[in-house]
Amino acid sequence: MQENTHFLSRRAFLRRVGFSAGAMLCGAAAAGCGGGGGSQASSAPSYSPNLSQFTPNYGSEITLDHWPALPVRVYFTNDITVTPKDGRATRVNSVIQTGFSRWPAATGGVVGYQVVTDPAQADITVSVTTVPDPVGLSETGKTSVRTGTEGSLQLAIIEIYIWPDITDAELTQGLLATATHEFGHALGIAGHSSDAGDVMYILHQPGQDVALTARDVNTVKTLYYFLF
């Protein structure tokens, strides 16, 4: 997938989220905590999603990737508490996990995750990185994945960005939308929706949350059709 390199004004324009695919190596540091739910299951012998099974969806607009088994195991490399200039101290990982947990909640716990403390056990590694400001970067988060045969996911790395002058709304609402969006990529939504109302659309206001839509949920159900 193409990475975003356009220069946008965070204050005047929109938040941009990124996605990239390719071979990546997983790094690790301190352990995180928490959990997300889901039941263990193996994939079907032959992966062949039917785009008309769960509608409406945007499966035709993306590459259809999937994890061979769920729940996926998530490892947090760091655990950061941030105090925005106009708000109170907020644990960033708590916001991120709230965003991640929207997917299992919306799928009855089928598309779930569990947090692990051993990086060697992780399918998905999550890092929170401080950047000067997302204006030049044009992103508040990025997900990189490695895939095998039939779009089988082998590894995903999620980066969530924060910055020194982050506002309370950007931290507690915008970051929530970013986490939800990036976890959608990590679950296998390899691309973006063309509908601005979907959480998997490429652009959103930086200080606003975005809820999962029926199209978002039906798309991830399409990826994991063999579990429904």
C-alpha cells in the first residue's frame, strides 16, 4: 500500500492515517496490560470470502487479509501517561485498548484480541511514539503488516503518534478513532473505505472520535466469514 507523505495542517485540515504492507521485524521493550476477548478458532482450509454474505461492506475496495486464528495476541512495547495542555493525565494504552475493543464488541467477541506480556508470543506489536507534530508527517498512526499465502497475516506493527501540544480532544477522542482505525488494518482491512462515515476512511478530524459503522463491521465479518 502507498504511504501518505502529503503535508497537511493538523489544525486547519484533517487527520490522516497510514497503512503499509511488507516484511517487517518486531521490536519490544516493557510489557503492557489489559485484554480484548474473542474465542480461539482456526481458518477454513481454503480462504474464499463472499462479498455478498455480509452487506453493506467495502470488501471490493480493499485487499482481503486475515489471521489464521483468533484471538490475535497483542503486545505493547511501552505504557505512557500524557497530560494535555487543556486536560488531565490520561493513560494512552487505556485509550488504545478501548479503540481496539470496539471490534470484538461489534462482532459478538468473535474478532477479538488478548494482551500478552511476552513479545515472542505477539501477533501484533503496538508502540506509542512522540513526534514533534503530525503536520509534516500527515499521520496520527500507521500499521505495517507481513502476509503469507492467501492473504494470511503473519505479523503486524501498529504505531500510534502523540505530540507535545496535543489537546484533550485529540488525546481522548481523536486517538480513540486512530486506535480503532489502525486495529482494523491490523485485523486485515488492507486499504481504506471510500465512505467518509466509516472509521476505515483515510481522513478524519484530529479531535473527533469516529464510531464503527455497519460497513466497517460487515467488512471485517467478510474477512472472517468462516467464523460466523
